[in-house]
Amino acid sequence: MTGTIAEICCGSYYDAKQAALGGAGRIELNSALMLGGLTPTETTLHMIKEEFPSLKVVAMVRPRGAGFCYSEDEFRVMQKECERLLRSGADGIAFGCLQADAALDEKKNRKLTEMIREMGKEAVFHRAFDCSRDPFGTMEQLISMGVTRVLTSGLKPKAAEGREMLKRLQADYGTKIQILAGSGVHAGNAAELMEYTGIRQVHSSCKAWKTDPTTVQNGISYSIADGERTFEYDVVSSELVRKLVDSVRRFPERTEKRIG
């Protein structure tokens, strides 16, 4: 892989549209981002691929919130969702399964990876990686399975805080697997993070807010935010996407000028 990539985390058709309008070339498509991102609907994926055919879509496969230790019933659902999303046009699948002790669940992850790669698509291990007990052993296992890419914040809440680990992961494994840095990444810090770590792909929500006046009525609340954002929900901002994409695209030029 050459060049730089800004991937946008999306939770709806609207988000994907804003990402495309902002110049993004790839998105991660979810539902229920307030739960960390769950499996999107096939309808949403269809609409995005029909209207923005050049936009690469990595679809999340995650059946519930909380952690990543899944029962056999939950995993059967994940397998079916993975197959249907791939057949509906997803360019890749984001997934991640751990055992109860936070070790990698090799059996489940291998099954999903093989299904994805057999269809010629990208297998992306999501931030379950940051919850794994042995990041280096986990990375070796993912490489051996044929996983395409790992999304990580460097085992910290925000990528900027985990930049030392990100730098090490890129140095040790960057020629064997793609490292995608995410969490708290935006136009103001993406280039600096990329320069420090050597990573050439970043993942960002480019978050803005919209208001729904029916969120709290008659003492009943469906709010997903607190304080002054009680009536709001988060969306992707095409303006913030454009700023991030411009920052990432200018990064190689900026580095060359500094070296020169």
C-alpha cells in the first residue's frame, strides 16, 4: 500500500454522504455508534453503494454493545451478517472476537477472516485489539490469519496518548499488516501523529451535532448526550472531513519539505 488514507467512521447513510461530499475515499459503516458501533443494515449499505459507488465501505460486524467475548449463538449471527454484507457490496468487514480472559479467539477470528478473504475483500480487526491482553502476540496471530488491517489507538483511550505503542507496532509489523490509527484523530493532529508513528492511515469520526426537539418530552428522555447536548445527536461533518482529508493528503508534501 502506498499513499495516505483518511477513513471516516459513519453511523448512517447521512454520515456516509457527508464523508463522500468531504472527499473521503473509505468509510467504516456502523449503526448505534453510541454503543461503540454495531452491524449496519443492508439497506443502508445498498443506498451508499448505489449513490457513491467509488466510496469504499468497510462494514462493521458486531452484534451487541459491551465487550467482544461472544457466545456461539452470537457468533452464528456474526457469520450470517458477514456473508450478507459482503454479498451486498461491502468492500471489507470490521470484526473482533476475544476470549473471556481477553486473549484472541483464534477459531472465531480465523473463520471470519477466511470467509472475507475468499470473497476477495478486506478483513479488518477493530479496536478489540486495544482490549487484548497480549497485543504483540495478538498481532502475530492476526498476521498469520491473513488479516488486512488493524484499527488501534495504541492501547490507550486516544491515539495521541498511545503514539509510542503505535510507533512500535508500525515499526515491528507495518510491512506485514496495515496499521490504522484511530480515536481522537482530527485535522489538527493527524499529520503530527502520522509523522511521529510512521503510520499512513487514520480513522476519524469528524463529529458534529444536530438537534432533535422530540428527544425529551413529557418527562421521557431518549437522550444520548448530557448537559447542553441533551437534545442532540452526533453526525459526520463534511467540512471536518474535508479538513482532515486535506491534512492527510498534504502530509507527504509537508514531510518532503521538512527533509529538504
